[in-house]
Amino acid sequence: MIENKSYADNFCTPHYRELVRRYCGVKEDGVLEYGAEGKKIKEQLVKCIWSEQLFKKDKLYTEDGLRMEVISSGLWNLEEGPDFKDAEILLEGKGVVKGDVEIHVCSGDWVRHGHSKQKEYEGVCLHVFMWNDGKNKYIKLKNRLIPQLELYNYLEYKLDKLADMIDIENYPHTGSANAGPCQKRLSTISLDDKWIGYFLDYAGDERILVKAGRLGRRLSTQTFEQVLYEAIMESLGYKNNKEQFKHLGTIVSVNDIKSLIPSDVSIKERSRKIQALLFGMSGLLPSQISRYTSAKDKYSFEYINDVEQIWSVIKNDIENKPMDGELWSFKYSRPGNYPTRRIAAISRLLAENFETGIFRIILKSFEKIEGNKSGADQIKTIIRNTESIFLELYDEYWSHYYTFGGKRLKNKGRLIGKERSSVIFINIVIPVLLAYARKMNDMVLEERLFKAYKLHSKLSPNNVTRFMNYRILGKDTQKRNVVNTARRQQGLLQIFKDFCESDDIACKRCVLLLSINSILNG
């Protein structure tokens, strides 16, 4: 039975981590090992790699030796049938081929899943997988030979890095929300809500500790300020621009900004200069990219002229090459999440905390304690004060616009909303400060971080938390209410990442199911 022992003051995950190491072939840092032989990656990860085209697109060959190019990866299919609809590929000797794309971990899954006999798959034009375990050059579908593409040798990054880069929960989850074996077993034994709650707490702690470990490893070559800055940049990019923001954070470091931007100017002027620097290095200025229309009002005309003039001067002092502005994605994003608005947000954040630094400002919010408040109230105040650092960002221009020269908004808007500030708090602030606390052996800070994590209300659900809620807890609303904190939501995400697949392959070695079985077996 899982007990809630050391939760009063610290992060602790021995039950979850030890079971994972014992049954799942996991390395010391908590990262799953990868290989073709054991289905040790999720099909969802392969779908994400295909969707984002995170492979060497100019060097692709099908398994039967044909040169190919991807014109469009297709639309993610949330219904029955192939994983991507209406894709387009350029195939040597055949020209442009249009149709559906089916994704698997291994090539043999096509036969194992019986797709040759399913009518929904008759429109497939390409079979994509990570490894060709069957060594077949193509698949036969009625009177057609369907080309196959093995991704592994064409990956843009190593597979473990891709798994770290891609937040699977931000992508559509197409697995059917059927009751998992864990839900069925839970219904046969008398376990109260505390048991599953504690289990999710442990899994949620594991997720934070893994993140803290990964961020902590960057500290051998980077400062805490730079690590936090890059992590915030990634978070502002969401799934569509995560890598673009990450790259921008490396080619324009905190030290670069400090050396190029004067400190003896107003916050407004400093913010605009940082904007000019980041927009110029991102390749998103109107002079660098053709996506923008000409300025429609005096505000846009004056602002654009100002940042273009600042960039024309400052670019001469920069060694790194600006990015290609066409690499940024505006598709499938709400206007408030456009990369232009997010660059404005990080610029304002840097400008307002220029002297002290973002890291020290956040650290101070955890160190400040009001003596007349109870312990829980003090922690909630810390959460509020920290999130307000991101939540109360406004800009004279970008609080009224989504893009350069776009339509002016009537009401002034925040650059970062409540939901995103909470996500940054859970996914970035807590892991970065935890890495700091452990490096400095600061147990007081770690205890406050833990309590803030424990008390933080749950975030808005995403595809994966909805799926996992039903898979583990079913339709019973009262049971699902056990997922009542951000920490327990993170636990759902950790279990999903480690074990849950749409075809139940990983269920037999799932930590949750093994724990339930141990109770059933006495």
C-alpha cells in the first residue's frame, strides 16, 4: 500500500521510480531507453515527429530506394482510419502523390493491426515508421504497392532528445478512451480515493524531479538566469514554435541583451530596444519577411519605423546570424499566442527586471514571507506573486496588436494570460528553482517549492489529461475529482508518457497496474 509519508516537507518518489527502474528498463535519469526491438517508444511520438517534420527532409529515400520529398504531412486524423489525411509527397518516377499516411513504431505493425483488410486504409499512399523490423521494401494493398519510409536514419536529432523536446500532451491524442486494465482492477478492490491520489502525487513528483534534473544538467555551462530564460522562451513557443523560441534564446543570450541594451533608459525604451533585437534576430521584422501588410494606422507606422531604426543600428554589433522568419508558424495558433506577441512579452519581462534579473526576482518572491499569515496562506501568496510577474505584462504597442500593422484592438490586453502564467509556474519555475535549491542545499526553499506544487490548483485539462482521467478513473465524476491539483495532473501526464499507449502494449508493465496487482495478490 502506498503511504503518504514524507509529503509534509519535501519531494519524494521512491515507490514510482523504483518500480519503473525494475520493470521498464529505465536509466538512472528516468529516461526510457530506445530501441527497435521492444516498442519502447510511443506511436504518438512518431506521429509528432512526422507532423512537425523533424527529420532531414532533403535526404529522404523510401525503403525501395525511391527519392521522396514531403510537400504536406497531412491533417491529423482524430477519427477511425489512417493517422494523417490528405498528405502530399513527391515521389521519384511518380510525381506528386496524394493520399493518407499511416504511422507506426515498427513496420510489422501494419500486419499486426490488420490494416490490409480494413476499408478505411485503402487511400494510404505512404507507410511511415521508426524501424523496419520486417525488412519489407513496400506493402501490398489490393493491386497497389505502397512505399514505406523508415524515419530512424533521417532524424534531425537523436531520438532521446526528440522525446525530451516534444510535449506529447500538446498534440491530439487519437487513442480511444477505453477503460484501461487499471480501471477495471481498481473497481474490484476496496481502495479509497486516498490511495490513487497518493499514487498520482508520487508520479507528479517524479515528473518535476526529471525536469529539474534535465534543467540542472545545463548548469555546467550556463547560469541560472540563462537556463530560466531559455526555458521560459520554450514555454512561450507552445508546440508550434517551441524549437524556434529555444533557438532564439541561444543566439540572443541574457548576456547579449545585457551588453547590447543600455540600462540607463526608461522601461518603455528598454523594452522597445529588446523587441528590436529579438524581432531582428528572429527574422520577423516587416523588412525581413513578406507576411505583413503595410501599416494601417499611425501607431503601427511609428512603432515599425522605430524598431526598424533600432535594429539597423544594433545589428552591426551582433555576431550570430538572424533566423529565417519563414520558420515561424502562425498556423493553428490563436492570435494571442502568435510568436510576435510572445516575443513582445519576453522583451517586456526582461526590461522590467533588467538590473536584478528574472531569476532573482522570482527567487525573492519565494523568500519573502508575511509573518501574519498562516503557512498555507503564505504559500498561496507566493504563488500569486510569482505568477503576477508574468501575468502583469503590458506593452504600449503589443497590448493592442497581434502582428505588425494588424488591426488595432479596442481594449488593452495582457501579453501572457492566466493559464500560461500558471503553466510556466508549474513546468518552468518549480523545476528551475528546485535545481537551484538542491545545488545550494537550500532545504527551506525546497520545502516552499514542494508546498507550492502541492497546493497549486489544477490547470485547464488537455487531450491527454482527459484521456487519462477516463482511462484510470472512468465516468464516475466523484472518483475523477481526486485529480484536484496541478501535481496530480502532472502525475497523469507522467504515467501517460511512461506507459499508456492506444494499443495497450505497455499495460502489462505499467507501474500503476503492477501496484494494484500486488494488492490483489496479497
